[in-house]
Amino acid sequence: MSLRIVVCVKYVPDATGDRHFAEDLTVDRDDVDGLLSELDEYAVEQALQIADEADEAEITVLTVGGDDAKDALRKALSMGADKAVHVADDDLHGTDVMGTSLVLAKAVERTGYDLVICGMASTDGTMGVLPAMLAERLGVPQVTLLSQVSVEDGTVRGRRDGDAASEQLEASLPAVVSVTDQSGEARYPSFKGIMAAKKKPVEVLDLEDLEIDGDDVGLKGAWTQVDSAEQRPARTAGTIVKDEGEGGRQLAEFLAAQKFI
């Protein structure tokens, strides 16, 4: 029986671009270039490695977002994933992590799965809680923040590295896992992979397909919202300490005044 792997990916604003809020205090995603979240590339890579070790496996990449989010799916498909699912609906604008976890859970259930793989966090929201929320909604075990992951005999196993120790974890499938940026460098898409990705199927779903009420997602259904935002002040010139025999004392006084020491 084929191992069904679903990888949740996100199309995020380029961190090197000029990011800002729109008038409704949501992230303005139309006025900045976007890309597949770098942390999600590690999730795609681990899915590909697991599939390589399996007798038979199928990898589906799943995203929620506007039309441009298809670029994230195409990147994952060019890396080697088999097919994609894109959830797009105008009512999703402003959806927070609670709503996103609901949409992903419904889409994962519709697609069918044995293992769901996520990155450790998105590079725009950086909350890192979605994998746990998704597992809760699906009613399956979660094994998160893995730097090493494998699947064998219906069990997913992985290593979680902490500051003082490493843990060996496992869970029976179906399950949700998340992987860190220490899990292995993501591969670059080959020219052959890029061309093949154009022919791979991308299923587009909306809220009606997933039987989700529009009031449960978007700004209406958000559990969190931004009340106000202001632009960060421009950086000021630093303090220069000239060492004329008193440099050490001046530096210590400066650090103490800033409460660094």
C-alpha cells in the first residue's frame, strides 16, 4: 500500500523585501515579491527522502493562499513532489493560525494521508504552533521539531535536539510531524524537475469544497488581530568610544546604561 505524504507549505513575502501592513492591518502580500517559505523547503526535502526509502509513496503539497501561492506549489513540485492542492478563496483574507489549521485539516482529510509534514514555522508569522493545532484537529499524534525523521513499519521516528540533550521520539501513523532547518539541506530543482512540474496536477479548492463557513475564517473568524502598527524608527548613528586610556570605563558605563551588564 502506497505511503501517502502531505506536505504543508506556505507562500510568504520575501524577507529581503520592503514588507509592510495594508490598510486593514494585515500583511500586504501584493506589494512585495513572495516565495516558498525556506523552512518549508526542509519539509519537502524530508518527504522526498522518506518516499525514496519507501516501497511506494505519493507526495502531495498543500497550500492556502491567493493566486501567487501557486508559485510555492510549483517550486515543491519541481523538487520532486507528485501533485498539489491549492486552497484559494476570497473569504480567507486575514485568516489567522486558528483558521488556517481548520482549512488545512479539512484539505488533508479530503486528500487522504498517512503522514503530514510541516516546517518548524513560517518565515512571516513565525508562530510555530500550526503543526500541533493541525494534529489536534485531525485527532492524530504529533512529533514536532525533528532534526532527523524516518518512517518504517507504520511508525514515524525522529530526533529532537535541545540545548542540553537529544530525544528519540516515535508515533504510530497517521501522524503530523514538523522538521527543523537542521534536518538536511533542501535540494535544488533540476531543469528536468522544473519542466516536469508544469505537467503535474494542481487541484484548486475553495471553502465550499471543504464545507467551511466563511465566518469561521478570514478577519471575521480570526482569534487574533493587529490593533495598531507603526513604522520602526530609522536607525540612529552608533556611539563611538575613543580609547584615550578611559575606553574600557566608557564602554562599561555605556553597556550598564543600556542594561546589557
